[in-house]
Amino acid sequence: MDILGNDAISVDVGSRLRGLRQERGMSMRALARASGLSANALSMIERGRSSPSVSTLYKLSEAMEIPITAFFRDLPPKNEIVFRKAEERTRVPFLRGVWEGLGGEFFVGRMEPFMLTLESGASSGPFGIVHSGHEFVLCIRGQLEYIVGNKRFILDTGDSLLFVANLRHRWRNPGKTVTNAIFVVAEFEQDERPGEFHISSGKKGNIEVVDEENEN
């Protein structure tokens, strides 16, 4: 199933990864050591033979100390008013899912709305995400499991969740159908972009991402 749709922009993450690695003067072997991934896995991604999972993007971002946005776009100018047509959204595919920016990546304020479209089994990976500010989640289709601290929540269509974002959290689609959910992260530290870090690394600002298991 193509959850991106016909108008979605497909991002060549592999080519972008190769360019970012080379800009930093990192060999593939050095990046493999820093990220905990195999050189063969990195080669497959760079050649477009393999799609990175959310967990892999976390590891690569952490190893190069960059946000997820570095993989698919240059940093845009920030504006006081942002209007985006649906077909103009920034769309980033990852394993079993799509991240869609809803204007926060262009906004000067400390608020970032974005939408995730998740196939069955899609997840944020074996990570606990911690960042400043507050987080709001609204499930608009399907089902979303959210773990915040030591509490587990199942969001069905129309259900919402609001929490302080310095509580470790992660998500997954536990159902058998596609899930759509809108996220709003607000009141975070000025230099953070936590919406992007939901599929990236936590080595910036006060964001912390904790790896709970190894990934080869």
C-alpha cells in the first residue's frame, strides 16, 4: 500500500546520507562504528537498496549529531505567518510510515505540528524520547499506542493525549489498519526542534533519546 499518495515527495535519504557523511569527512566505516550499524547496512541505504527504519535514523542522526531534517532538506527560513497547502507539505517516508510537516518547520515560534501516517506495526523504535515543552497527540484514524513514563495509553479514533514532554515517551501502531495522528509540540527550548527528533537523534539541546536495545 502506498501511504504517501500520488502527490507525495519521495526523499532520497540514501544520497542525502552519503552527502552528509562526506561533508563531515566520515568514512563509511567510521560512521558504522559511531552509529552501531554495519558498514554493509549503511552501503545498502546509501545505494538506495534499503529503506532505513526509524531506529536507524535515530542512530545515524546521533552519530553525526544532526536532526532528521538534515536528511531531506536544507533548513528553511522561519516566518511569523505560515500557510501550507496540503500538496506542499514536507513529506518524509520512513519504514512503514510517513512524517508530514504541518508548517512548524517554517515557523519562528516554539510550536511544531506534524502528522504521522503509520502502517500496522510501525513504531518510533526501541527508544525513549525526552525533550522540553509539552506534547499533544490526536488520533484521527486507526489506533495508536503511546507509552509515557511507565504508563501505557491506547488512542482510538478521536482520542487525545497531552503530557509534559520531559517524561520519556514512544509510540507504535498496534492495530491492523493504517493510523493517522496529529502531534503538536509546544513551549520547547528555543534551539530545539523536537517534532523532527521524533524520528531522529537526541544529541541536541536538552533532548535525550535513550536506546533500550541494540540494532544491527
